[in-house]
Amino acid sequence: ENPIDELFMEKPDIGFADVGGMAEVKREIALKIIQPLQHPELYKAYGKKIGGGILLYGPPGCGKTYIARATAGEINARFISISLNEILDMWIGNSEKNLHQFFELARRNAPCVLFIDEVDALGASRSQMKNSGSSTVINQFLAEMDGIQNSNEGVLILGATNMPWNLDPAFRRPGRFDRILFVPPPDEEARLEILKQQLKEKPQGKVDFSKLASKTQEYSGADLKAIIDVAIEEKLEESFKTGNISPLETKDLLKGVKKHKATTKEW
Ligand code: ATP
């Protein structure tokens, strides 16, 4: 194995059960990309075409990357993650070769989930960038996606963006990102699940999760994690003085809520 490959590849140890909320997103991912891999004969019986990728969009920190990793974990597949901005920035002039190598890496490691973040980096419509060289990269990207689609090799493509409206319509043709799913900020029930999940292995006393969930409207999953981090830092400062480990309680977490503000308001 090329050690560089390892940088972009992992075998996630989380599954759908670790993702709070998102019932609809889980259902769509199962139907569109997991089941076709596991039961191709059923799709064939109904004459339903398989293939194509899913594009996830929504506010930052609400779990697009997390659910993509969980998708790989769910089917015991590898997870390969790239950000298009990284590809475009890091190897200026060499983007096409790098793109090809990533798709090759995915093929060699099938079954796998290939997660492409910041798809909008190739967003602006091709006509706008005719002269910039980016259009070649877009065309190459689309050709690579078509190649995966046609060969049916067990590479599942998930993309993510915060700005779906910037995307060239060519990305959305059948076999490419032909399903677009909104990953919403977590609702109250989902926030409760996420908080429980994130606190699972931490020292905790009596925690009123319902109260915390109701006081964290517009908080993303990442925000909820940040609340817990803030609360833990305070606990640590206490522990430095006393030498004791005191468990996290509702009031500690509420302090965290005060200190860390919600980030999903504008959605
Ligand atoms: P960005 O647009 O900034 O890339 P994102 O939507 O990809 O954001 P993630 O990176 O997946 O967001 O989420 C950040 C972290 O928040 C995750 O690593 C995870 O720990 C936590 N998190 C977010 N949503 C959930 C969720 N639904 N369930 C459990 N944890 C979550």
C-alpha cells in the first residue's frame, strides 16, 4: 500500500446508529446506494436503474461528512475523502492527474464510499470559466464520475456542498449527482440524540437532556460538540485545583450553551 493513500483513506467505526436524527437522509442513502450494492437483483426485477451519486447540502457542521463516514461504516466499506478545493489548490497545474488518481484509489479499494467535499469548488458554470483552465478539470471530473457509474465497481459517491445553487447543471445529470438531499440542522429530538451520543463516554452525573435539547435551537451537531468541549474545559480547570474528577451535569452544559452560540441561524 502506498503510504500516501492511507492519508485519504479510513475504515470508519461508526454506523447509522451513531448519527443523530436524519431519518430521511439515512433512508435515501440506503435506498439509492446501499441496497443496490447488496441486492442488485431486486432492482433488476423492478427494472430500476442503479448508480449515480448523492449530493448532500446544508449548513456547515450538521453532519454531511459524518453521515458519509457512517455510510461506509454501515456496510463495512472503506471511506475515502477528498475536498475539491484541496485538489485544485495543492497541485496547481496537476489537478487532472490527481483527480484520476483519486478515482483509481477508490476503484482499487472497492467497496468504498468516495466522499467529495466542497463540490462547489468546481461550481461556477463551465461557460463562465472557459478561459481559466478549470473547465478541463470539471470535464475530467464528470468523465471520472461517468466511468465509475458505467463500470459498477462498488464505488459509492457522496458529495457535499454548502452552496448547491452554484453547481453546474452538468453535475446533476443521471448517473452523476442525480439526487440532492438537504441535511438540515438537527431538530430537538436529533439534538437530544447527538448530545447523548457525544457524552456517552464522558464522566456524567445527572444530565437533563430534554432541557438541553430545548435550549439549543439552531445549534448544529458541531455546535453541540463545542458546548460539551467548553463544559469540559471548565471541569478541567476545577480538577487542576482540586485533583478530583467531577462529572458533567446539566448546569455545566448550560454554561457551555451560554458561551458557544448557534451557527445555523441564517438557514
Ligand atoms: P462542513 O460543511 O463544515 O464540512 P459537515 O456538515 O460536513 O460540515 P461534519 O463535519 O459532519 O459537518 O460535523 C461536524 C461534527 O459534528 C462531526 O464530526 C460530529 O462529531 C458532529 N455531528 C454533526 N452532526 C451530527 C449528527 N447528526 N450526529 C452525531 N454527530 C454529529
